[in-house]
Amino acid sequence: MGIITVTSLVCFVFAWWDVALVAGSVAIPTPAETWDALVELYNHGDPITGKSIWDYIGSSLSTFFKGFLLALVVAVPLGLIIGYWKPIREFAQPVIEVMRPIAPIAWAPIFILAINYTLGPVLVVFIGIFFPLLTNMIFGVQKIEHNLIDAAKTMGASQLQIFVKVIIPSSIPFLMNGIKIGLGIGWMCIVAAELYAPQLSGIGFYLAEQATAGFWPGAYSAIVIIAVLGIMTTGLAEYIHKFVSKRMGVDA
Amino acid sequence: MSEIKVEGERYKAKDRVRLDRTDELFKDIAEGEPIMNIEHLRVVYKTDNAETVAVEDFTLQVGKGELISIVGPSGCGKTTILRSIAGLLQPTSGKITIGNKECTSPGSDRGMVFQDFALFPWRTVLKNVEFGMEVAGVPKEERRARALKYIKAVGLEKFADSRIHELSGGMKQRVGIARAMVMHPAVILMDEPFGALDAQTRNIMQEMLVKIVEHSARTIIFVTHSVDEALYLSDRVVVLSKRPSTIYKIVDVPGNRPRDRTDPKFTELRKTILGYLEKQNVME
């Protein structure tokens, strides 16, 4: 971390402190109060549900990764097929264009109430990650350098071999880009979905519970946890993106 | 894999040969005898409201072991001809045959070297050279050994495990050449292979190509816009007319390779060919 990064974060904490003191509202606790609530949660868990901090984090992470894996498994093959075959693309594009601008969170009440409390949030995360993955995959397949396909043809590769050995590897950097964007959106979805779900689990639930009980520092500590987990996942995605791009011979 | 089906002809059991060694199909053809026939090639590009004739009545017989250069005014369709031979482009009419097999689709019997290299950036040098053998199903050990042999022939033995983006332009094209040669194609098509390189590297690459050709008698069709390059490398120089391109003149280049670039007889030939090209430009 550079000196400017550290200064920036320190300034942020002081600004928060200042606003909390000036406003003097219970709805804006100071960083110190928030920190105390966080330590309290860490040491003793949530007295209302009896769950520990790790239960909440684990539950959110598990929902998150289930949604992510589901999106990966569905979006990657679909993106390859849609990107590769023009008639399928022409068929799929209108549907994608209709569905894509819908905020993933809009699906939360429907999925959670119509399906169930555990699968619902997973599906919201899935929707959030699915579209960036899909559109990046489609884009990646179409962006392939045509000369590479020609080169493979002149070496006697069949259509299937070209697909497997040329088109798939050359679209992987685009897939990584989709993952990077998707993970960011996924984090927004998970917490919002948990707010809806009275499933007694997940950071989002803890946030809603604390706010409802009027215990504001607890609600803010939940937001801090969300921020830290978000930075960690996107940081991880960034790292993998760089690593894979380098391996695939593309400048990251 | 062991049987090659071609249009109108099926190779018999005794002619069976692995697809990664198509030169063996034509080993009975003596050096200098025609190995490839291009007859009345015609390519028309169709757009919504217009037809452009890119190539008109291009007929050429290529001898085994011959190095033929194609030069012509820019935009005249040199690449179109090469792509038609490679099978990457369907000619409107005309016939291209290798031996007695008609070429209608791309195949490893015609190797291609691209101006912008067209190497796979996610593969190492070795894996790039192995690609053709990999898709032909050559066993791992064998393809590795063969690939390394050609990587050595182009002077990249220290870079076998390097990635493509770590190489300079000249090195990249060495990989491109090794990748085409390793398949033992009947004909190697080179589309301005040194066009993207600086003059110094270009000379080095030409010398390397000459060395390789002298060692392994390859049949090469070489598209270039450099008359000097054509004269330094080739047995015959095909001068194309402007679009629609057809053969304007064929110039025989005497002398064995390696040649002396400063030889006065090349100066004469150079003048002649440049004169032909000049005429093409004037006619416009």
C-alpha cells in the first residue's frame, strides 16, 4: 500500500468521525463505536440469533460462491455457443438485451418468495454475475483474431479442434474480465438479497436485524465486513486476471 | 487418419500416409517436375450491389523444389491468390491441384506463413510448432522431437519454452516458418512473411530461409512487394498486372542460392521487373 492510499483511508475514517460527531445522530455512530460493535460480534457473536461472526460470513460467502459457480457453468458454454454461431446469436441477442438491464436485485423478492430462502439469494447472485460473464464471453469469441483460425485451418485442424484449441483459449482473457466485473456486481447482489430473506443467516441479514433493533453500530459493523470481503474478492479476481492474462499471452 | 479422402479420388492403401507428412504422397515426383497446378483461377468478390474481379485467369505450374515469388502493384490480389491456394478462400472458378489431388479446402499439404505471424499467444514456441502435429494425432514424444528439430533449424533452440510475446518480430516469424515446415507440406505459402520486419532483420531472415531451402528442397510460393527480396530468393518471379490481377510476366532468375545481392545481373533484372511494375501503375 502506498502512502497516498494509507492517507486516503485515514482521511476517510476522520471524515466519518467528524460527520458522526457533528450530526450527533444515533443513526451515525462513530468509527470507534462501530469498531467496538465489530469486536463484540467477533468475541460473543450475535445475541439475538446466537450465531457467530463466522456463521454470518460463511453463509454469505457460500451463497456468493454457489451463485458464482452456477453463473460460470451456465454462462461460459452459452457464451461460447452464442458467440460462435451467428444464427444462435441473432436469436439470443434480443432476449439478452431485454434481460440484461434489469437490476439483479429486482429479482430478489420473486426468487426468494417464489423459490426459497436459501436458493433465492443464490439465484440473485447468479443473475448478477451471469450477464457480465455472458456478454464478455460472446464479445471474446467474436473478437478472436481471424488469422489464428486461418492458421489452424492451414495446419489441418477440424472445426471442433479449432473451437477447442483456438477459440476457447483465445476467449479466456475476456472470460477473466467478465469474472472481474461479475464478482463486483455479485457482492452488491448478495447483501441486498439477504436483506429480503428472513433466513437468519448472512451478513445482509445481520445488517437488517441490527438496524431493525436500532443497534446502529452493529449495522455499521456489518457494512464494514461487507466492504472488507468485497475488497478481498475483487482483489483475488484482479490477481487471477493478471495471472491468467499473462499465461494466455495477453497484456493485462 | 490413415486414409485421405479427396474429391473424385481416394488414395489407395499403399498410398496411405499420415496427414502430417503430405510430402511423402508426392515423393515419386522428381525435383523440378510440376507438383502444383493452378488453372484459370478466377476470384470475384461480391458485395450487395457490385462485383469486383480480384483475380482473372491466373494459371501457373509450380515445380517441385521451386521457389516462386509473386510481385505486383499493391492491392492487386497477391494475397487473394495465396489464400485461394491455401483453401482459405473459395475461388469463383478455376482449379488448383497438388499431384492429382484437387485442393478445395484448407489442409496441411499446404503450409502457410502469415505476415502478422498468426501465432497462438497462449502457447509456447514449442507448443506453437507442435500444433499441426497435435491436431493430426502425432504421438507426444515424436511431435516434440520433430518440433525441436525445426525450432533448432530456425535458430530458436534457446527459446523453445518462451511465450510468443517475449519474442521479437523476427523471432516470431521464425516460429511461423518452423510451424509451417514441420508439417512437411507439399507447398509452403508465404504471404509477405518479412513485410512487418525492419530491413536488417529482413535480410537475416532471407538468408535463413535460403539456408533452410537449400537443406531441405522445399516448394515455396512467396508473396512480396519487394523486388529485391524476390530476386534474392526465387527461381522465378511472377509479375502480376493490376486488378483484376493476372500474370503479366514471368521472369526467370538465374544462379544458385545463396546469391550475391550486389551482383550486376540482378541490377538488370531488377530494372526489368520494376519496369513491368511501373507499366501496371501507369495503366491506371
